[in-house]
Amino acid sequence: MSGVSFMEKLLDGVEVEWKALGDVIASLKTGLNPRQNFQLNTSDAEFYYVTVREIQNGNVVFLDKTDRVNKNALVLINNRSNLEAGDILFSGTGTVGRTAVIETTPENWNIKEGVYVIKPTHKVVDSRYLTHLLNSQEIVKEYSKKIVGSPVVSLPMGELKKLQIPIPCPDNPEKSLKIQAEIVRILDAFTELTAELTAELTARKKQYNYYRDQLLSFEEGEVEWKTLGEIGEFTYGYVAKAQDHGDARFVRITDINTNGKLIATDSKYVDISKENERFILKKNDLLMARTGATYGKTMIFEEDYPAIYAGFLIKLSFDEKVINSKFYWHFAQSNLFWNQANNLVSGGGQPQFNANALKVVKMPIPPLAEQARIVAILDKFDALTSSIIEGLPREIELRQKQYEYYRDLLLSFPKPDTAVAA
């Protein structure tokens, strides 16, 4: 399909007007601060807590470790979230630009700060059309900024409102929405394929999570439980400015993917010196994010090249005669860990999960032979769900690239030089 010829036929000579996002939406609000607006759920009702990490591939995906808990869940104090069908959820911090359209009005969702709620003016712009536009990283990255003193990227609401949105046939809303709907129909066909694969992958992950939690659960008295402060040492990373070239890779909080592995692309570096050589990583070292939306996310370093870890990470050091690093890594992905971490994290604009909180977390300590047996089983599940080289993740990646290619073709409207706001 030729995107240019298709768009020419679809538009049939009609005008395309670029408008600021703030002019085509009814409202834009951020999620709520947990400390000010939420309390512990004391009922048996189930509530869903939506953070940036739950926005996945155009949908809200609740993962076992953080999604849905009963008695310990945070619920909105006034029990009203004001969410409606057609609202768009947009990640404003961390992985900026993730979006999801709410298909049906939810009664039990709570939205945390860092997630924006966009209410489109439906007579002007279709929710899913706007979502496809916002999904393009090209359209948001020019307004995204790093939070001062933090590696976390943010897109302030004031900047988001400046984004220029193409509205075809602005003088005829009915025809405009028909053109938007046709573009949505084509792009949704691609996203539906991805959604089906993602649903299969999610099912596999849930299966993996179930068996992991089963293997890490022990009867009372069966194994010894200790706090991490009793068995480990924790070291904050090296504070420096990342470089495009250097002696060692500079592992930052943004370099850890959702599966607790190191992202291979977009590497940054530092030069090794006497000042930072104590921060050099060894194979199977453990790193944990201590701030931001990804607090508590734990990575195991499996690479063979020199690397130094950055200041927003904590290195966890355990006696290898007591703890198998890979055993701890699996534990750190489990509900056993996350149920504790979510209760220990401090609130505020940037959640903090520092070494003092980490020391309080308890974990089971079975014999090393049993740890190795559990690791061997869980590694097989992990390979099925997390590999980017083969299987479903690879197929999803290819489908996503195909979608992005056609999205960019179909949304390449003529744009005057003066359209971008200063």
C-alpha cells in the first residue's frame, strides 16, 4: 500500500489544519498523588491501580506483581475516578508516549500521578485517531524533557497541550471524523494482530508468574527467612554524565527493560578511572532501580564487557555461599518481593525505594542445591517469555515495526513550517 497515494485519495483535496492538542480536547489531568488521595482498601472489593507500567501496547495490562490486590490495594478516598469510555491514558513520565484508550467506563480503577487522562472533544477528534498520533515517539520527543537531577524523562502537561494535531476537513466535522475513522480502521488492523500476540504472551507470563510464586513459597518452618539487611550489602551507583564513547558501558535506570534485563540498544559510556573502578560490574551482579516509576525493578548483569552502574541504581551484594544471584533475581520478580516493596516505598512526585527500605524485605533461604533447582526451572519459563531473539516477543517486535511503518505513512499530513509552536 502506498501511503502517499492512499492519503491523497482519502483526503480528496480537502484541507488539513494543524491544531494544538489543547484546542481539540475537553480536559487534560494528571493522576493523583497516593499519599494525598488514596487509603488502604479495607473491603473485599477488587481495585485496579494504574501506573505508567500498566500501559502496554495500546492497552491497560495488569501484571500480577502490581495490578490487582484486595485487602492491601490503594483505593481513591472519595471512590470516584471520573474516568469514562473514550478517555485516553497517556504516560507522562518514564517511557513517555505510551497510550491506551478506555473502552468501557471503569468503576474500580485508580490512576496514579505520572499518568495523564486526556478527554477528547469527540465532535472534533476520534479517541483512537488521537491515540495513534500520540503513539508516534516523533511527535512527543521534541517536547519531552529530563527532570532536573534525574535520569527520568517527563512531558509536562503544558508542553503536551502544545503538540500539533492534524485535523482533516476541519470545516466539516462529519467528514473529518469519517476520514479519521478510516485511518483508525487500517491501523487498528495492525494493532489487533499485535494485541492477539501480546495476549498470548501475557498468558504465558501469568503461567510463569504462577509457577515462580509456587516454587518460591515454602511451608512455615521449612526454610529460614531473613531480611536482606541481614544477608546483603547495598551500594549506590556512580554519579557522572553519560558519554557517547568510553571505556565502559554506563548502565542507567532507563537501561533496564520490563523483564529485568539490560537493554542492548542506546548504550551510553564512561571512562574508567580510579574514582569509579569500584563501580565496575561483574557477571551476575544485581542492580535495582531505587526511584521513579520503575522503583524496585531488579536486573541481573549477564554481559561479558566492562560496565559501571549509575547513581539511581543500587548494587545488591550477597555471599555466594548463601544466595544464588539468579535465585534472588527470580525472587525480585515475584509477588513475595513486590507485596513487600509496594508497602515500603515512599511517596511523592518520584517514588523512592532506597537501601533502608530494601534492608527490611524478607526472603526465603533454601539450601543452595534447592536454589539451583528452582533457578533451572524458572530460567526455562523466562526464556519462553522474555527472549527477544525468538518466539512471541520477537514476533510482536516485528508486528510493532510493521504498524509503526504504516502509521507514519498514514499520518504524514502536509504540515506548514509555522505549525510547530515555539
